[in-house]
Amino acid sequence: MFYQLPTELAEKYSLDLMKELERTDLMSGFEGMFGVLVCKEKNQDGTLGEKEIILRAFSGKFNGVWNHEGFVPALLDQSEYDKAVAINDDMIHELTEVPENETAEEKIVRDEKRVALCKQSLERIYSLYKFTCFDKSKKTFSHIKQMLNYNAARVEDKLFPTGLGDCCAPKLFSYAFSKNLQPVSLAEFYWGSPNANFEPRKFYPPCDAKCSLILPVILGLDILYRDKDIIVVNKPSGVLAVPGRGPDKQDCIVNRVRNLFADCIEQPSAHRLDMDTSGLLVLGFSTEAQRSLSIQFQNSEVEKKYIAVIDGVLGVKCNFENHAADKLSPNGLNDSNPEITPNSTEGKIELKCRLDIENRPHQIYDEEYGKNGVTLWKKLRIWKMNGRNVTSIEFEPETGRTHQLRLASASCLGFGIPIVGDNLYGKQEKGERLMLHSSYLSFKHPTTGEKMEFFCEPDFKY
């Protein structure tokens, strides 16, 4: 994972912890990760206090115990954990022992029983974890699995990796948010004997295997890159990019960034993604960075690519009824695009659309007053999703019009096939998401001028 916060201040306090570990018996014999999170108190007016509050954590357990004085507590209760483990523990140990003269068939049965019992125990343990998130909400692994399944557009019943939630960063952030503290710097270092993966005293970011599944939920942000000028995040489907009108539309990527990074300007956004679209979003921490990024987007100097799954076979007209889609071409659903056939592999779609003022936020085709949207596309493959034929498409928009890619798909002057899960111009089944994802973003760094490139695979299959 990328470092979520600046590290310099936390590294300074980490060196103090290293000295304490050397001088004293504190955690003597422990081998694993230590983490330090520097926080400040939040004042009622939203400003931060001057005092630095130092939180410390260690990964996993030490001497069979989750909690030790001087470190933030574990995310589950020790006694409840012991009870959950004890239910199947003896039986699992019995099934681990190999009986004499065991046949191959008996071994298969024994292994299956042991695996089933281990899965039961893990599910009980997972149910004990509770995380305090950026918005003070309490989340469990069940909530996190639901969010992951929604973004992946499929239901997976596989278990999380063991030890998920026992790493330093989740414990530190969860504790800080539970105490209304503002995190400002994070560092983690390895302590113990050197091995193939870690060197003693060396600093490491939170791990990909475990922390990448849980930290985006706790922080409200999946941070792919950050420096003093910009931040790049992977926006989940269902979250606004910028605040809307009314108190119920204030939770968005912009406000989550501003809440986590106190020095961020009030209006850091340089571009937007639809609420239902997931993927790459870049924001500027400073006025100068935001202005530079905005100008690049306005001048079409930014390269963008999207992955979409459309609800049918490309080139085969889709029979669907949608009042909004009927307004996306002069003759509605009776129109067609002769340039797109079953043999087409790539092309360009141009549509002139504007806001339907009688049916916001829908767009309608308007040859006279509409703004031209230009979209390049490539067919990736045709496949079956949940028993229906779908086509995967790579879009490269040359302009940045509202709902541009959704219109290019649903309009009969485009594909005439809406994107899967499009609740505006197509249809959306229960629990289904819009299968549209911003997968590539390239721009010039606003300060250094360096070309920045970011790739981000969608969670959904395509």
C-alpha cells in the first residue's frame, strides 16, 4: 500500500520507541511490526490543537495476549476471543493428529471436518472485531464484506486472511477516530530477527495482503498516491466525488480528503466522477495545484480511460424500454448507428447532449444546443455474466461531458446498449452497481511537471 499519511513526524517518535525497546524489557522477545500514529485534538471549531498525541501499536499478540500497557487496545475483546476459540479448539486438535493405519479416504474426511471447524472458528472470531471509522461509525467484517461484494458486482463467500484487523495501522486509526483525534503522521517499522521479508528497524507501509482490504473502509479513502501537492484515490461506486445540495449529500471524496488532511484547501477537486462510477480521482491540496490540474482537464491535456461492461452484444440492437434513453437521439429507440456492427472492434462516438431540465440529472439529445461529447472506444470481449450476454468496452473520452460514457452506450446513435447497472439510462437489478470504472489517468504534476500515470483495475470482472 501507499503511505496514507506523511511519515516524517511519526518516524521521529518511532526512533524514540526503538531506543525504549533496546533499553528496557518492554516487549522483550517480540518479533513483528510496531506502529506510531501522531495525532492532534480537534477543537469545536474544527481547528487542531498544538499538542501532539502519540499512539503506539504492535501487530498481532505478544505472549498470547492482545493488550499491553502503553499500546492501543486490540479491536476485539480478549475474553470473547478466548471463548470463541475454545468452542472448536479441542476437536480441531484431535482432527489434526494422524491416526494409525488411516486410509486415504479417511484422511479426506478428517481434513474436510477439520477445515469446516476452522472456518467456523474464524467466522466467530471475525464477528468480534469492531472498527471505528472516519465518520465515527462502527463497522464489522460483515459490513466490509458487503461493501467489497457490491463494488466487485458479485457475491463471494471466501474468508478474509487470518490476522486481518491485527495489524498496526487499523488499530491505530480506529482508536484515534474513537477518541475524536486527528491523525497527522503514521510510520511502521519491523522489530526482531531479519527474515526474507523484513529487516530490523526498517520502515514499511501498511501491508497489501491485509491492510488494503480494511484501511480504505476505516479511512473512507483508498489512497493510491499522495505528496504535498496532490492526492490520487480510487473512488468506490456509490460515493459522491464532490458535495451536493443538502445535508444528506455532504459525505463525498472531497470532504473525506479535507477531514483526513487538515491542510487541504476548501475546494480541492479538479474533475469529477458520477456517484455510481468508481475509479481514479486526483485532487489538489493547494490552490496552485488544484488550478494547474483544473486547467489541464479543461484543455483536454489529461488522458483518461474507462472500463465498462455493456448489457448486451455489441452491434446487436438491445431491446429495452427506458424513457430517458428514448431522448438520447432524434428518433429515440428507433434510431441506429450503422457504423457499429457485430464485427466492429473500435471507433468513435459523437453526441450532442444537454441537461433535461424537466428530469434532472438526466441528459437529452439536442443537435442545436447540446455540447458535443467525443468518445473513442475499443471492444475487449463478449462473455456471459450471470447467464446474460455482455460486452466489455474500453472508453477513452476526448471531452468531459456529464454522463458522457453512459450516453455513448445507451443512445441509439452510440451502442444502443446501456451499461450494466445504469439506473438512469438502462436498468439496475437489486444489489447491482454501475459497471463503469475509471481505470487510467495521466497528467503533468502541477509542481514538478513530471508525467504522472496511474492504473487501477476495477473490482468487477470484465
